[in-house]
Amino acid sequence: MLPAGTDAPSMRTVMQTPRSQREALLRAADALLVTRAPTAGAQPAPGQPGAASDYVPATPDVFIAVRADGRVQAFNGHVDLGTGVRTALAQIVAEELDVAFERVEMVLGHTEAAPNQGPTIASATIQITAVPLRKAAAQARAWLLARAADALRTPADMLRVDDGVVRAGNGRATDYWTLLAGGGTTLALADAVALKPSAQYRCATSRPRRANWWRKAMWTRRWRTRTRCAAPMYGRTRCTDRSARPAGWPTTAPMA
């Protein structure tokens, strides 16, 4: 039973992102994973804010996880600062994988779950850090289509996919989840991946409801980045000059 006042959805987010869950995902026998070897985060470009870090995680970076139970998990190292990137990234993944937008669960910016992709800066999320995520989704789809082609005895380019259901012209069909029930695999993120042509976009050109719309509408108080930790640590941000003192304080309420 949750303590009084506990926000149940935020607790769900916590339970899905600690290190133990990531390690369990890497061991899962019925999951298709697209990963990258552990690497240090991207360095800020000249003139951009953010500190350079040489931290290298102990486990591979997971970008895409397609689970036999029907879930699709996608991981990105940036956070949603109110710009809607959680929704936009889910659209990109859903488009390349040919699954429903509602099926994609985004995990953002958690240091024990998401790839280390450097600081979240303005539009860099879609322009830069979404690129490997999109490639990972396309790579996962290609692997699943190859397996479906064998199962349906139909060339992969003759198959149609709708929300993970793969259909051949002769009426035969299977789905991603059935294909994974026989065993998954881990793919190393490839640089050269065939991406879906923009003329075939369906989800990426739609306008789905933003993931946090109801929290905005109901004015629930929640940290904007949506990051939850089981045992958070806190610190203070100070001016580099320790002798500095505030010149004053704003007297007007901040904009929501």
C-alpha cells in the first residue's frame, strides 16, 4: 500500500528505471535489444553550456527494447524540460518500428538506465541525440521483418506491418511478440541503417496528445524533468565566486 500523498504514476517510473531493471533487461531471453558499447557522453560544443564528463557506464547503452509481452521501451539520455521531446521521441520510435504510439514507453535522462548523451540543450535532442534512437528502431524493425519473412515464407519487402502485426499478401500473419517468444537477441547499434522514407510517415506527421497533458491540465506539482530516484541526493548551485551575494530577488510570480 502506498503512503498517503504518494503519486502512484511517479512510483511506477521509479521502479522501471533503476540499475537492477537495466541489468535484468540485458539478461532477458525474450527481448530484442539494440545497444551500444559503453562510452563517455557527448562533449558540449564550443559556446554551449554543460560540463564535459569522461564517465563511462559499466553496462552497454540500451536504445531500444522490444519485449515479448508487447512492450516497446526506448531510451534517450536527455530529459523533457517542457518542450515535449518525450512525445516527439516516442513518435520517432513508433514510426520506425511500425507500432502504435501508445505502445512506446520512453525512459529519459536516468543515469542508471538511459545512454549518457551529454547535457540537454535546446533543440539538440531531436537534431542529435534522436539520431541513434531512430537508427536503433529501424534496425530492430529490419531484424523482426527478416524473422517474419522466414516464418511466413515471404520476402521481407512484400510484408506489411501495422502495430507490430506483420501480414503477407497471402493472408498469413504473425506479430513481433510471437516472433520474440521463440527467443530474442542483442544487436550492436549500426551506423548504416535503412530508415523509413518520409513519404511513408504516419505517426511522425500526426499530432498525438502529449504524454504529460493531464498533469498540465490538472496543475499537479511535479518536477518538470519527470526524473524519479529511489534515494535522491541534493546539492546547491553556487556562483563560481564564493564571495558573491545576490543583488536582489524577483518580486513577480514566475510564468507557468
